[in-house]
Amino acid sequence: MEQFLRIQRFLGDERFQRLQSRTVVIVGLGAVGGHVVEGLARAGIQNFRLVDFDTIQPTNINRQILALTNTIGRPKVEVGRERILAINPACQVEALQLFADDDSMEQILSPRPDLLIDAIDSLNPKVQLLTEAYRRKIPTISSMGAALRTDPTQIHCADIFDSKKCPLARRLRTRLRRNNVERGILCIFSTEDVDFTYNEPEREVQFGEVPCENRGRSRRILGSLPTLTGIFGLIIANQAILRLAEVEFSQDAK
């Protein structure tokens, strides 16, 4: 197709066809996950499973590519599906409005995808998802904390057990070790020092119905830039494209 001519010429016919045929599961369609969807759809991947229980809210507009004034109150998975099909109508997109937990893992991970993208920002669901993907030997790329960061030059890519200076990654490693998870999960993280104080969980005004609204702990709201969260997502998408097309690359393991 004409719209994919440049990536086809970059990858070559064989690698591009390989890329098109892959299936990717993306869990979490917020500031990071939305940009992952954008990058992969524009690269020509045709098979998606999108997972997110949430709906789009006004506070999402500052950083989430799926959040527009005319999408407020709608399920993120539905808006994500529409955006993918607007980019490439040939795509097959499964939209699952689910909360990621032990009860939903079978739906999320079956049939087995070629790659899992974890863009969840809550610790418990993240642990459950990564643990189950590891047990099933599903290749995974996981996003660590992007909020509060300002310096894109300090974003790195490495095995989660090699990541540094990320509070979320540190807590996650502890939990994963308890679940007998070892090396093999690629993560995107920042080594930037952040100075912040956690405030008590805040309750935002919700627009539209929010299934699973009472699941999990109340979130502490952290400030974030649209630029850094978007860069996190596009770096994940870039890593995914190279892996799915089986392109040799050098991994930043700083």
C-alpha cells in the first residue's frame, strides 16, 4: 500500500511482510500506550488487541493522543480501535474493556500474541500482567514511570533487572522476584532524578460510565508533560517494530 511505502523500503519486503503479520497486545491506552498504538499502526502492523478498562476524561487531554474534546466519556479501547482503522482499515482490532487482573489474564493473553506491551501505571495489575506473560513466555516490553520527568536524554532501554533510578521499577522488581520472575522483560525507564511528594489519592470528576471504577487502589495524581510520555510511547513502539520485523539493533543498557 502506498501509505506504507517508506517503511517497506526501509525494512525490505520480507521484513515488512513479517511486521504486518504480527499480533500485538497493548495493555493500558493512556499517555504512553496511546502513542504506542499510533506508532505501530502507522508502521503497518495489522493485528491488535487493545486492553483498558477506563474512559477518556478531560484531565487526559494534556498528554493522551486519544483524548480529544469529542472523545470525552468514551472507552479508550473503542477510541483506540477507531483511530487504528482510520490509519489502516485493513487492520484487525480486538477492543477489550477489561481491568487487568488474575481473572482477566486468559482473555488478555489468549490467543498468544507475538508481543505484549505493558503500559499500565498501577503496580498490582502491572505485577500480575508481567508475571503471567513471563510464565507463558510471551515477549514483553514494559513502560516504567514517565510522570515528573523533563529530560528525554535520560530515557533508556534495558532488562527490567538492569534498570536504574526508577522508583516504579525498583518496587516492581521486588514483587516480580517474589513471583519467581527472572530476567527477560525489556523495559523503558528514565534515570532522571525526580523530586516530588505523594499527595493523598484524589478523586476526579468522571464523565460517562466507568466500568471497574472501584477496582484497584485510588491513584495518586502526578504531574506529567505530553512530550515525555509521548517519547516513552514512541520509543516502545520503535523497539517493538525492530523486534517484530527481526531487525538487528543495538540495545541501550545504560
